[in-house]
Amino acid sequence: MLVKTKFRTLKLAIELYHRLKRERFSSRHMQDQFDRALLSVVLNLSEGSAKPTHRDRLKFYSIAFGSLREVQVLLEISDKQQQLAASDHLAASLYCLCRSLKNKCLN
């Protein structure tokens, strides 16, 4: 297994990916953006975890957080409230991860 079991945020992202990957939208453009943003969350967390410095990791984790916000907005405008609620735990975890790394970069 490639996923670090201690990296809770990545594990949550993978679980959310599996839960939402079959979501369908009426617009082809929205569907494409949703699929790319959803995958981007997982991939940027994974890539960031391999970076050697706090600053490098923060860059990728921040991109993942932005992608998660895209996913959430698409769920919101498509009135998919149950799926949106499912993303909240990951959003909180990712926010805390970014904030913690930001503090480490400042010190």
C-alpha cells in the first residue's frame, strides 16, 4: 500500500474520492471540472507528502485545498447537499494541515 497510514488527511481524501467519483452533473463542462478537481485533491496531497521541506509541502497542500473548494462549490451549485456535507471533514483536516505548515514556515 502506497498511502501512509499515518497521513490521515490523504486517507480522508481517498475515501472522499471513492465516494464522489461517480457523481454526475448535467453539464459536460461541470462534470469535467469536477472530475479533475476531485482527483487533484488526492494527487496534490500525495505529491506534497513526498516533498522535503515544509514550504514545498505547503504549496501542494494549498493547491489540494483549492481543488477541494472547487469540488465543494460544484456540489453546492448542483444542490448535492449530502455529498457537500461529506466533504466538510476533509476540508477541516486540510485547513488545519495547511495552517500548521504555514506556522512552521514562519518560524
